[in-house]
Amino acid sequence: MDLAVNMQSAIAQGTLWGIMALGVYITFRILDIPDLSCEGTFALGGCISAVMIVKGVNPFVSLIIALAAGMAAGAVTGFLHTKLKIPAILAGILTMIALYSVNIRIMGQPNTSLLGEDTAFTQAIDALKLDQTMATLLVGAVISIFVVLCIYWFCGTEIGCALRATGNNEYMVRALGANTNTSKVIGLVISNGMISVSGALVGQSQGYGDIKMGTGAIVIGLASIVIGEVIFGKRFNFMYILASVVFGSIIYRMIISLVLYMGLSTDDMKLFTALVVALALGIPAIKARYSQKRIPGKGGNTTC
């Protein structure tokens, strides 16, 4: 019975973290940029939302402000990368380091409790008479679907197509006269905005905002993306791929819940996550090598 309850909670949490995974997908898969600032941006959303809720701001309004703050952080990373010509991975690290101090300044302390405060989930509980898990699942699913639809629509626009083309072949886009730097900044802004919203939702769900709540976010996001690609594939339409990222996040949370239920120490979770990502990333290469070994040699039968 405990396992069933844990799985329900894992599915609910997976929808919230899935929004973060979608943000990582934009930079990692579409733009082909390893943006490490997501760890700081995730915590930024949680810290801003927690502080604003404590001050009496509507929890859904705090999500909008967290979105704006995350987009601003993404713009900073984009500026460092495109204008100051700092490598993308280093620009993300610099933003992440800066956000650590920013988050402490916002809260005035390492963490802020939301115990007894009104959150998006308590409002759903009161309005629809749901328990905590179902309220989390409902809010997370609705926002995740909304985000997927928004990304799908945006990537069908002229700007969105330019963004996807930039990640696919930057030199070709430049040859056509398009500004790839603008596409990169737009992608980073959108990505970090979604990651910040995810952090705000996770903070409201867990009942606190903490400056370290974004630790390991990039690995979790990559794990969700890769698990979704391995299980659901990536040969279908773009909507299907975006949905697979969210489902990958849910499956990742279910795996984590299962291994914890089986007795794995929480101290080993980072190691386990790293192994999962490494294995998932290595599966395509393993499959390709295995397939090559099974291809018969050209020239027919050479047996004498």
C-alpha cells in the first residue's frame, strides 16, 4: 500500500519537475547549449514564490513573477554568451554562481517555510476537495499541458523556426542572413522562465523555498529527457516529443520512488541518477555497435 501511495506522489511530483525538464530540453536539445544556470534559476523561482506568498501575494501571481525573474536570468546568460563571447557552459556557471547570492538576498535567509501559508495546491484542495497528492497532480498536469501547447505553438512561428534552425545548423542560418545570437537569447529566456516556474511550483508543493533546492536540476532534467527519448522514441512529431519529456520526468520520479522504497540510501541518489543518465545516453551507441556486428559482410559467401 505504501508503494502505491509513493507512486502516486511520484507521478504528481513528476508533472512539476517535467516543466523544468521542458526548459532544459529547449537549451540542451533544440539549441544544443549546455545551460548550467538552470540550477540557480530553479532555486530563484522557489525563493521568489516563497517570499511573495509569505508577504500575502496570491500564489498564482507569484508564479508569474517567478517566470519574469527566470526570464531575466536567462537574458543575463544570453548576454554573457552572445555579447561578451563567453562560452555557453561558462556563462551558465557564472549566472548560477551569481544567483546563489541573489537568492539569499531575496529571502534574507537560507530558506523560507510556507507552513500554514496559502499556496496554489491548498487553493486546489479547498476549491475541489482534493487531497494533497491529487491537488499536486491536477495543478501540475494542467500547467504542464499548457506549457507543452505554448512551446508547440511558439516553435511553429517564424521566430520559433529560426530558434530550432539555429540549434540544428547555426552556420546555415547565418548564411541566410538571420541573427543566431537573437535566437539563442530568446531560447535561454524561455527556457529559464519555465525552469523558474517549475522551481516555484516545487517549492509550493514541498512547503518551503531553499537556496539549494536547485542542486542537481540539470542532471534531473537530462535524465527526464533521455528516459523519455529511450522509452517513447524521438521519430514522431514535435508535440509527441515534448509530451515524452514530461512523461520521462514522471517515470524518473517513479524510478526514484521505487529504489528508495527498496532501501537505497538517499545519500546515493545523485550517484544513481548519474548512472541512469550515463546508461540512457549510452544505449544508442550500444545499439549501433550491436547492429553493426550483426550486419553481414559485403561480397556474399566467401567460404571455400
